[in-house]
Amino acid sequence: MTGAAVAVDQAAYFDWLCRMGDNCLILGHRVSEWCGHSPVLEEDIALANTALDLIGQTQLWLGLAGEVEGKGRTADRLAYFRDAAQFRNVLLVERPNGDFGTTLMRQFLFDAWHMEMLRALQRSADPRVAEIAAKAAKEVAYHLERSADLVIRLGDGTEESHARMQKALDALYPYTGEMFLADAVDQAMAEAGIAPDPADLRAAWDRTVGQVMAEATLRLPDGSFQHRGGKTGRHTEALGFILADMQFLQRAYPGGVW
Amino acid sequence: MATPAPPELAQVWHWLSQVPDPEIPAISLTDLGIIRDVQWQGDTLVVTVTPTYSGCPATTVINLDIEAALRSHGVEKLRLERRLSPPWTTDWITAEGRDKLRAYGIAPPVDGTAADGRLAGRIARLAGTSNLVIACPHCGSTATERVSQFGSTPCKASWRCTACLEPFDYFKCI
């Protein structure tokens, strides 16, 4: 099974695979920051498991990115030895954890997109992409059900939890638009049949988010301003701090194993 | 001197059925259904393995254990291959594996109940009226409830029995 059958600009393909992998890597790292700090044991375990799934998916996406690039870079090499400007994750996933509700809101807004993306990718023209998507979709289905449940419980919860969830939604919503903005890389993937046009995922995402927010008694913010830049390597300062933490060991002791 | 004939594939499968899962040693790798293929390619034995969860840390240990077991039986030329597709499903856990799980204190998966990411069933679950019935592996009562969809390993959920009051793991369906 090789990707040679799919005619596509390899640099764009590498970039796109980094977007998929970096979204999983950065969110996985963010969520792992909760380990040992969650409000209750069961949630600590759930967050750690979610992070673990995402890091596992990162290995698959970045592994394929390295294969497509053809320069011998492994998933680890890509994760630990690129600087912020080479990362292609959307800004949403690098947002700081905030309180538990903010973390869950960020997770839900991402999961709802991730699920639609993985559904579409199972029909990819590149079987390597389709099989990663089929694997990841099973895991993400559990992420989405959990994050949706908790957004509803906390939104439609106490006065305090409702206020915090509304604040989280107001703060994070302007970071969601980037997931649906297509650029030249996305267009090349769509033309090659590798991935959907991200704009095509919007209607299903709007439905899921609208339904869950209604049940959570939360109001979607007005205003259309949307942050962008992560997909092309223009990040917020938050990413640098994540990389400093995540990459320190490999930067200090390159190739170190244990 | 004649070279001894390579072991029959049935023999290799038998050896693999003796290799325990590192996280849940009560069941074997073949019970779990993660050994997808075993074949000779020339004089090399090729074992194809599929991961349970993409981030399951046991995957590396499983590969090491397979290699150690087969080498201990005299297999010298050996290659392990990863196969992602079709993705692993709990449906592949054998009937014998399910009995072993139950005896070990883990409720086996109920086929056909995997999360599908469609939120339609969510209201029923929140209201506690899910039709998913899990019997307590300790006392057999079906008066059980879910504590969390996530548990001590990626493949398990946390449940408790309201009859005998024991907590238990449920091997969740994917």
C-alpha cells in the first residue's frame, strides 16, 4: 500500500498531515496537564485516557507525515524538534486549560469538529489516511459523548457552573472558525480526494454544537470575529510555553531514551 | 545434516495463545483478537498485530512479549507487522476470552454498544434509562451503574454494583 497512487503536491500533503497530527499532539499535551489535578478521580482518569488516545493518534498522523516527507523524520522527531512556527495546529487547541469547565468546553468544540472530520476522512483517496481515520473515529466517539455530557451537566447545572461555562464558551467560540477555513493546502487535499473541504464540515458541527448548547442552556456568542493563524504557523504565545515543557528533555538530551 | 522443518502455523498460533496480555494477564493475545495473521514468508515468520487503542502503552510490550515467546520456541527469523485496518473491535474477543475476563473480575463487552459519536442516545443515557445491561462480575446482579466511561486502561470503563456494592471494570465496546 503506497501513497504514490494519489497525485498531490507532497509539500502540501505533509503540511496537512502536520495539521492533523499537531491538533492531536497539542490538545493531548494540554489535556495531560490535568493529570493529578482534576476535581475527582474519575475525571482525572478520563482526561488522562483522552490525552493518551490523542497522543496515540498523533503518532499515526505524524508518522505518516514523516513518511510522505521522505526525509527520514519520525513522529518523535517532528514532535520534539520543530519550533512554534512549524506547528500547524489550530489556535483553539493551544488555549490554556483554565478551569475544568473551560477545558471541557474546548474539548467539546474540538471533538464535535474532530468527529465530522474523521467521518469524512474514512472515504479518503489515500487508504493510509482512511485507516487512521477509522481507528481514531472509534476513540473520538467516546471523547465527544463525554465532553457533550459534561458541557450539558455543567451548563445546565448550578448558577456558578452555568456562569463559568457561558464564560468559557464566550472566550473559546472565536477560536472555532479556523477549523472551517480552507486555504491552498486544504484545497489541494480536497482536489486530490484526500480530505474534505473543511467548510463542508460546518453545517454538521453547527447542528451538534447548537443542540448541545441548547440543552446546556448556554447561548452562542454574537459577533463574527474569528482568530486565525495556527494552521499556517502563526501562533499565540501559549504554544511556546507548551513546547518549552514538552520538548525540554529531547532538546537538552537529543535522542535520549529510557 | 537436515534442517529441522519450520513449526506448523497451528503450532505458532498455539504458542501465541499462551502469551498473556500485559495489562490484563488473565487473557491471552489470541483471546483479545489482536493477532491478525501468522504466515511464513520464505524462512521468516511474519506475525501481524493490530493495536487495541492507538495510544495504548501496552502495544510495545505486546510486541516484545510476542518476540520473546516465539524466540524461546526456537523461531529465529521473525518479523512483526502492524495492521490498522480493519480497526480492532471488541467483537473479536473470543468467547473463551470473555469467560476469562468475567472470572478475573472484568465485565466483558456487550457487542453492538460502541459509542458512535452520534449524540442521539445521549438524553437516554443521562436520564439513566440506557438499555445497556451489565452484570456484575462479582455477584452476577444486573443492578449496576456506570461511574465513568473511562477506566484504569484505555479499553475499560468504571462501573459499580448497587447490590454487592463492589466497583468493577467493564471492558467497553469499540
